[in-house]
Amino acid sequence: MILTRRDSVVETANYMNLEMRKIQECTIYTKITFSENKSKVLLTTRRRRMEKKEIEIYVNNKTLQQVNSLNYVGIIFDSKLLFRDHINYIEGKCLKLIFVLYRSAKITWGLKHKSLKTIYKGGILPLLLYGATVWKGALNRSCYKAKLNRIQRLIHLKIAKVYRTVSKEALCVINGIIPIHIKIEEMGKLYEITQGRATQYDREMDLENWNHPATHVKTTERDEESSHPIQAYTDGSKSELITTLFGILL
């Protein structure tokens, strides 16, 4: 892949053709040839001003085909860098796998909870997270975020074996799985750390490493003074009955 960035389409085309000419001259000594039929050109811009969208790049004295989307190492780039085509591709690929699992993951027989969770983490989750550090900005659009949540919800229903009316938040808690948009954000933070752009980020922690609430949670009483060693909140009504009952329970 060869990338160039300029202020106008004409300047971009001139600079790219100049670079392609240099590369072709170098291939004479290495005996490498380029196929103009397999090579594609993608013009990416978010400008709304009136400007021609056609660009002419030449290889072997032939004009390369200009496309609106380009698949590069498994990530589909579009002309607006919205990654709409890539998310649609992920959705279709995951749905095929999920519907195949539906045939062998019924409520009373078939694959069990543990097996389905293993398939999700080993087969479906890698598809959802592939290249997420590149296209994670697409989740700022609610429609794209909803598609990924829909995919995760479908497999969650089979893992938990519950009714379809259960919310996606409850499904994540039941199955012990992080919501997909949070997982993608975690991958982005991890990438920034490896590149030296960030120093801290929140990550998943095993249950045995959690702090016990009694060791760090402290309750205080507001707008009231009390010499009692135990301080607690009531419902705010200052009812003697509620305070008395709370003292009895303690």
C-alpha cells in the first residue's frame, strides 16, 4: 500500500504518479512487476466542497481502477473513513456463525453454557475485535454501535439460555462478559500504551483480586452530628421508626 496526503485531488494525483514512476524504475533492477488489473485506487476525503472525486493513477501506462472501498489486511476502508462497510462485513460474518450454533444450542439439549462461552471467546470475539484500534472511532455513531451490540446479544441469549426480553446489560452480568463497546475501548487504550501515548487504563480484573467493600467503603452521615461509632444513611425522612429498625438490625 502506498499512501499520500495533499491539499487537493490534482496535487495528490501528480505526487502519486511521480512516486509510482520512481517505484517502477526501481523494479527494473529487482525484476518485480506490478499488475495493473489487481491494483486499486481509493480516494479518501471528508470535504464537502465541490471538487472532482475522480483521480487518475497510472501503472504500466494504464489507469488504475478507482473504488469506493478497499480491503486491506482484513479491514475495509471506505472513501469517508466511516468503516461502514467493515462493520457490515463483520456483522454478516458473525451472524452466519451464530445461526449455525443455534441449530446445536437449544434450551434443553445441545451445547452447554461453558462450551458456548468458549466458542464466543475463541471464535466470535476475535472477529469483532480484529483491527478495532483502527476503526474504534466508528462506534461514536449509535447505528454502528447498535449493530455490534446486536451481535453480542444474540450469542448471549444462547449462552445464558434465557428469554429474549432480558436486557443486554443483564445478559453481560449473567454470562460474566464485558460489553463489546467497552472491550473495543480497552483494546484502543492498550494500543495507546504500547505506543507510549498513554500510561494508565482500566482493564479486567479477576474476582479474587477485587477489594472487599468492608476495607475501602466508608459511610458518613450528612447534616447531622452523632457520637455513635456506627454511622448510616436513612431514607432522608428522619423517621424515628426507620432509625430504630435499622439499629435493631445492626
